[in-house]
Amino acid sequence: MQKHLAISRGRLQTFLRPTQLPGKLYPAKSPVKLAVWRAPGRVTFAEAQRGTYRPARLGEKFGPLWATAWFKVDITIPAAWRGREVVFLWDSNSEACVWQNGVPLQGLTGSGVSAWMNVTGPARNRFHLTPHARGGERHTLYVELACNQLGGEHNQFLELGKLAQAEIAVFDRPVWDLLWDYIVIADMAQQLPTDSPRAAQALWAANAMINACNLDDRTTWPATRRLARQFLAARNGGGQHNLSAIGHAHIDTAWLWPLAETMRKCYRTFATAVRYMAEYPEYKFVCSQAQQLEWMKRQHPALYTKIKRYARADRFVPAGGTWVEPDCNIPSGESLVRQFLVGQRFFQKEFGRSCREFWNPDVFGYNGQLPQIMRGAGITRFLTQKLSWNQLNKPHAHTFWWEGIDGSRVLTHFPPADTYNGDASIKELLFNVRNYKDLERSNESYYLFGHGDGGGGPTYEMLEQLRRVRDTDGVPRVVQRSPEEFFDRLEADMKALTTQVGELYFELHRGTYTTQAKNKLHNRRSEDLLHDVEFLAAVAGRSYPVAELARLWKLVLVNQFHDIIPGSSITEVYRDSAAHYTDILASAGRLRNAALGQLISAGQQRVAVVNTLSFPRREVVTVAGKPAIVSAPAMGYAVQTPATKTDQPVTLIANTTGFVLENQFLRAALHRDGHLTQLTDKRTGREAIAGKANHFVLFDDVPANFDAWDMDVYHLEKRREVAGAKSCRVIEQSPLRVTVEFVFAISATSRMQHRVSLDAVAPRLDFACTVDWNETNKFFKVEFPTTIRSDVATYEIQFGHLQRSTHFNTSYDIARFEVCAHRWADLSEPGCGLALLNDCKYGYATHRNVMRLSLLRSPKNPDPVADIGRHQFRYALLPHAGDFRAAGVIPAARAFNAPLLLQPTGAPAGVRSFFSVNNPAVVIDTVKQAEDSRAVIVRLYEAHGARSRVRLTSQLPVAKATRCNLLEHDEAPVTWRNGGATLELRPFQIVTLKLARGR
Ligand SMILES: [Zn+2]
């Protein structure tokens, strides 16, 4: 015979046609008896047992989206099938779960899993009933049909919920084994370089198998399989790449489905994982997100017992250390600490070990304090991969040291297949090695396989492929290993890794700093309120509300999941989320009032002004409807009679063009159309504004791909100025505070009431907006052209700040055309600067001398009503002399977010400060009761980026002080003398102290 390699290669696929080898997989089929109950919603198995069932038939549809139907499946195995392996086949064009005796046994996923995930055909339609039928025996199963796909509601193109298959079949295992031998070899023939020996050998072997196999004569099959074994038996050389693999099912805790469906995705996925483990001894599965395991513990104890059994064998591996996989842009530093604290405590209690790795493969940017937070939570290793999606600059390394803004380092690995949903194909395994950017520094990498995003996890098909490539020449050695095993191997093998310093900015999904504005507002308010409750209850020292605080924190944490708080979920998710925040804010409000009541005696004669922040304050507040000047010490209160007069009043002059607002620090001129035309710092005479500031603009915001997630850089090219205010009036004019109100028509469909205030004591101009927003793909920002020239602007992040360019010199600078910040951004040149504070926003864009704050977006997908409705938010301008640190921008922004609390009291005038520090570089961030004792935890951080010495003092009796980590594990004793301790902090260091209460 002549050679015809290309034709032979083309032949390979023919053997996989339905009429060829796969057609032999189920040599006999038999119908089942089906009865159905359309459930009123997501019900328990016990409730499903009480349903009213009627006969069901193939071809029926069981919608609509999110509907649930329960099927009772009566199976009688034909007598003729004695000795055969028998399976149950099911395809309802949706997700489903097999139940028996009240226990979920396995998930099933029908055709057209998800257009989103590019999976076609049934992802999982087989449930193994018995390896050896007796013949004639009966089985009863329940199948719970969940009318959605793995990818939620995404795929519009299939008949969702249509029952396409329900039957039993004989499973011909020799065919199955032969099939996967053949697929692996044929794939090697196709995927290896055509000029490589192994590609040629694979092509020869696959062809020989087709030739040797007579499909109608099973006596030829063993010889065919021997050909495969001979080929696969060739071993790799010593230099071959080592790929550690682990089964995974990235389950988005909410996204294109609500939390209630996620709970079901969890048991479908986890039941499948433990069931397959019985059949595949090499199979390991990694499960992050403590929250999902807690649901199993509470709702499915029998399944949870199995999970724990496999966890003890290090095969079902709890990982990641956090409560959910959180967004890492928006949550506060303390929230991220709690993700680890609550998560690690769960893993420790339930599985006897805390995690050594942070597992967060799918998140939209990584703030520069994460390495320190990880380290503080006992974690030295980090796995993610999202930066492979970067628009302009792909990462230079897959394995590297990531060093945070304080100098803490973690070993970071991006799985080089650039996915957390691997399909275990030869193609992907080879790509993994080819794409690995650190091959010269490490011969180890990690590979995550299994359906993910909507859960599902590994399939039989994936496990069969990996089984054949543990060590076969030409393909990397693939062995399933836990994260711990993988990172141990990596650490032993790696050399001369490169280092990345600072944030890992994600060059995509920048809309997630702004989308679903109410969610972000409520998160900020919840964080602030829980901060106050914890501080006040800890210093009140009576009954600390342990259980309720734990419940509220878990609600905050779950809503920080990486598709909830970024704003990338469907409408229903935000309905749930809004209800959670209502609960949190109401309950935490009650707890705060209760703690205030314990701390401050009742009465009406005076006012106790309570300050929960760590620096003293003097501010104008509203008492009995009128402005008054009050003061309060750091982290404490002052009982006083508020002052309603001042020697240095604020003034307001209306003239023909507008208004001039002036206090002892600032002179601000506002045009009648609402623009700020002048903002002079009277202390220096320096003008901060260049041109029309407080200028509202609308951008067309039509991203190329992901509506809720993205804003593309081209939106900056389509900018429209919002028309000047329709009306203006003075609404407050007292010696202590003046306010002007403007009304804007933002568009034909959106309007804004806008108030600008200046008070007598603050060097800060305040802006309050109430917006009725009804737009389609419009992006609303406010702009401030300044007189400041600087190459960098500074932005607050968790427990610190960092700088980013104000120019577009390089692709890295352009990529950061929109950035995430917390309470403030600052643009300074030597001698002066301007800070732009906010009370609930996260998106900033400072370009050249123009500062912009992102206010509202209006994406239509996946939530068509995202952000439509009324919004209230505030921002403020703080011009300053000198450096932003010395000018007190950091405390000012904290104060802007944490109004002083006013509590009527009969107590005599006096001052009480529970905690204070003597260095403005150090911020006491959190005071709470310890998790395991009545000790008080005090968490502070160095906020200036400078090595600092600080004395912490407290009026509380302290018996013993200990430095501890973020998990509150003791690290070193601290000398506590004369009511305080002296600490040395390195730049941006977070320090946690545990103070045992004395008497
Ligand atoms: Zn995700």
C-alpha cells in the first residue's frame, strides 16, 4: 500500500460517528415507567414525596425557566440483562438530579449545556444503576428536574425542560474502554506536531485499531485494545513536563441564577463528585467557598458525611480559605479579613485543617493588600487565572512571587491552560505546556478540569482521558493532586521566579466598579455599620451579640461574591441581595442602638456625640433640625451642649452669575447652571479649579462584549455634556452651614436634584445627589478640571493607597483608563493638591489634570433593569496645601463616610475615649470582640506608606496584650504599660492586637 498520511488523518474522525464504535456502547435499551409532579417551586425531597404524581411522557416540556418538576422513575431490569452492567439515561434539556431515599446521588445535565460555555450535546446523561444486573429486579429513583441549564438562562436556542430521554440501557464497558483508548490516541495524532515521532506513531496506531476492529465481532476487540496499550505504554523522558490536575466545578455562588439555585447546583455537583470517586480511585476534586459546604452541612447531612469521608482521604479537598470567592476590588480591607477569618474557621472546625492557599480563579482584579491579608490568614500560596483575559497586556509569568504594597509575598500560580473549566482533552493538555511562560524556571504546573461557572464538575469522559496520560510519551505527565500536593511540588522545583509588585490590575470588566450602584452603597453602609456595632458593643463590654453579628457578617460576605457585588448578575440576584441588605442594616442598626444604650445613660438634657473613628473630630451636625457644632474624641464620645454659634461663620452671597460660598478655609463660586467655577484655598491663596468643574457628562457606554462588566476605552470618545441646571435656589443659610440646590435634566428621561453645601468648620465642599435614572447604555460621570499637574494620582485601596498614571504613555497606562478606589482619590503636586471623596462609589478616572468620578451606568445584560430607579449619593472636594497625608485626606474621607452619632443623654458633660493613637499615619480600623474569648481585638494599619512608631492608648482596663494574626492566633506578647503600648509599623503594615480585659 502507498502512503496516504493526510487521508489517514482525515479517516480518524469517521470511527467516532454514531454508526461506528460509539453506536455499540448501549447494545440494548428498555423504557422506564415515569410519573411526574410539577412542584410549586424548589422543594425538599420530603415535600416531593407528598406530591401528586401523574404519568409523564417523553417529549413533554417542563418549563418555564426556574420551574421544578419531580419524577418518580420505576425501573424493571429485563430478565435477559442478567449479568450485564445497566445504566439509566436521562436528558431533560436542563439540569436534573437523581435521588434515592432522600439523598441526592448524582447530577444530570441535558443537551445544550450552555451556549456561554460552548458545550454541546448532553454533558452528563448517564447514571450507573448496577455493574451486574440479576435480571428482573426493580429500582425506584426520583429525578428532580431544575428548569435551567448549567449556564443559567443563557442559551435561548434549545427547548429548555423538554424531556428528550428517559430509559435504561445495557452499558458495554469493553466498548467504552476501547472508545477512550482510541479517542486519546487519535487526538494525539491530530494534536501533536505532525513532524514529531509520536504524532506519526499515534496516526499509525489509531489506523491500525480501525483496521483491526470488526464492530460486529467482539472477539476482535481485545486485539484492538492491545494495539492501544502498546502505543500508550511508551513512557516519557525525564524532562517531560509534570502537570498536576484536579477536578473542579467553579460554582458561581450567584450569577445567571439565584442563590437558591446555587444550593441545588452544589448538591448536584458534589454528589456527582463523591459518586465518581468510588469508581475512579485516582480522582481528586477541589472545592472552595466554605459557604457552599455549609449549605450541604445544613441541608444534606448524608451527602455531607460522604464529603467529609473523602475529605479525610484528601480526595474531596476543601480549599481557598474564604467564605466565598470574593470580589477583591470593592470589599473593604476588613471585609476581606472576614472572608478569611470566617472561612478558615469553618475549614478548621469542619475538616480539621485550615487552607494554605487562596483559591480565587475568576475575579476582576486583585488589590495590592491581598498578599498581606493572605499571609495574615495563614496563607502563602495563591491560585487564579483571570489576568489571561487582559485586553492589552497579557501577564509575563504563570508562576511568580506576588508582592503587595507592604512587601508581603505569596507564591502565585496561574494555571497555564488559562481556564478553570478544563475539558481534559489532549489538545488542552498540550496547550497548557506550550503556553506555560515559566518552563525554564519550573517544570510543574496545575490544571483544573470539570464543567464550571454553573457547576457540574468533571465527567466520566474527562476522567477516562486523564487516566490514559499519567505517563505516555509525548503528552505531559498528568497526575491528580490536591492544591497542597501541587504547591509542595512547585516549591521544591521552582527557581529564580520573577516578582510582581503592587496590585494585579485586571484589564477588563472595569464597569464592575460602578454597575448595580445600590448594591455597592449598601455594602459600604453595611461595612460601616458593622464596624460601629462591633466597636460599641466591644467597649460597652456587656453582652456582645456574637450570634447575630456572625449571621450578619455571613450575609455581607456572601453578597461580596465575585458576581454579586461587581454587578454582573441577573435581576433576581439583586432582589435577594437587596433583601439581605435591608435585614443587615435594620438588625445592625438595632444592635448599634442597643450598644449605645449600654454605653451612655438615658436622658434628654445633653447630647453624647459618639465618634467611632480613631482621630478626634469637630464637625457641624444637625441637632433637632438645626446645624450645630459638636466635637468628639477618638473612638469615644463627648457629652456636651452643642454650639449653635461661631465667630467664624460660613457665608453665602448670591449674585447675578451665581453664588459664592465662603468659610475660614475655602471660597467656592458656583454658576447658576451648577458648575463650580472657583475653589480657592484661602490658607494658600491657591486656586484648585481650572475651568468648569462639577461638570456632569454622559458617555455612550456600549461595550463590545459584556454589558454589565465592561466599559471599553472608546466610551471616552463619545462624551456629551449634560445641560446646565434648570433651576437653582438657596435652601439653607445659617452661620454654620449654607446649601444651594440645583435641578438638572440629565436627559429626557433622567433628572437630578443636586445640593452643594459648605459648613463653618470643614475645609471641604460637599455635594449630594438624588438622581432619578432611566437610561440605556449611558454612563454618568462628574468631572473636575484642576490646576494641578502630576504624572500620578493616588487612590485609596484596602488598608492603604497606591498610585496610578494620569497619562496614557504606555499600554499599561491606557489599560488603567478607569480604576477602582475606595473612599478617596487625590491629585497633588508639590505644595498642594485636591482630593475627591465619595460615600459609595468605586470608579475613578483621572486623566492629565481632570479628575472624574463614575456615578451611574445603565447596562442591559444580564440584568435589563440594572440601576434604573432612584439613587442617592454624595461626594466632596477637599483642596489642601502640601501632601495629602499631612493634609488629613485619609481621616477626612473616613469621616465623610461615618457621620458622628448623636445620643441624647442625662449624663454630665465629659469626654471618654476608648482608643486613640498619637500618630496620624496609623489608623485604628477595627475594634471587635475576639472570636474565642471576651478579649478585645484591635486592628490598626499604617496608612501613609511610611515606617511609623505609634503609641496606642486605651481607657479600657487591659490585663494582657498579645500580637496576633488575622485569624486571631497569638504571635507575640506586647508590653502594655500605663494604659497603652508602643508599636513599630512598616509601611502599610496591618497589626492586630488581642487585649485581655482587666478589671
Ligand atoms: Zn466565577
